[in-house]
Amino acid sequence: MDMLITLHSRVFGFIERWGDALLPILARFAFAATLLGYFWASALTKLGEGFFGFLMPSTGAYAQIFPKQMEAVVYDTSQLSVLHWLVVVAGTWAEFLLPLLIVIGLFTRLAALGMIGFVVMQTLTDLYGHGVIEQTATFGAWFDRASDSLIMDQRTFWVFILVTLVVKGAGVLSVDRLLAGRQAMAAAPSRA
């Protein structure tokens, strides 16, 4: 039994020592592998035509973000306010920039906080704007035996990955770490 406890302590002691370095990298990898393409594909659907499409969102962008308001104006975006335009443009840029910052590990904690806010707003829009709150299978529930609901189950895992990055940072393989190292070198007194 002592041998088994010693083996257990060695194996998991090693994992624990490397866990602080490994966990943020694995969280960023999981985000890149599962959510980067999702958010970028979603952002691409919001771009308008031409070179300045990033400033002139598509009609679909407004319909995704403001579904009830778009119905009310019969999908005529010219009847919406500048605030609507600002929210759609900011949301589109956020879908491109925040995931990129997380994957490369630049301003990771802030980007992860921004993504948590984005996921919360996306979820509220899905629930109330698109009526998902009335679709029990899509909405789902915690502590049930089904693990495939789009809202309660999937978004819980998304937020967990993002909270891990808020708490732990980007890890050793990141632009954040590179910049912190450069800043520490610049702040160190020179030896002359």
C-alpha cells in the first residue's frame, strides 16, 4: 500500500507542479479548437459587402443581434438608430478580436472577461430575442442526464474555459508572458 501511495504522490505531484503552467495553455487550446472557428464564422456573417463591410454590417447582423426590432421595422435597417449600428459593429469586431487575443495570449484576462460578457449577451439574445427560453430541449437544464443542450450545458463549458483564463492568465506560451518578461528586463537595474 505504501508503494501505491508513493507512486500516486510522485505522479500527481509532477502533474500538480506543472499544472499551473499547463492549465492556461490547455484552456487556450480548447478555446481555439472548439470556439475560435465558431465565433469567426459568426462574425463573417455579420460583415457587409465590400472593403468597408466591417463598418457597414449586413442585414443578417442586425437580425441576429436585434431580432425583435428588425421584425418591427420589417428588416429595414435604415429605421434603426445609430446605437443599433454601434452595437452590431462592436459585436462583430468583438467576435473577431477577442478570440484572436485569447488564442495568441495577448491581454488574455481582459479578452476572456470580454468574451464572458459577449457569451452572456449572446445567451440573453438567444433566450429572449430568438425565443429559445421556450424551447426546453435547446435551453436545457443542469443536473439532468442530458449533456447536449445549447444554452445551459454548452455555454457553461465555454464560460468555465474563459474563467480559467481570467484566473490563471495566458500561461507561459503567450504574448502576455513575452511582454511581462521584456517589462521585467527593462525595469531591472543595469549592472555596470
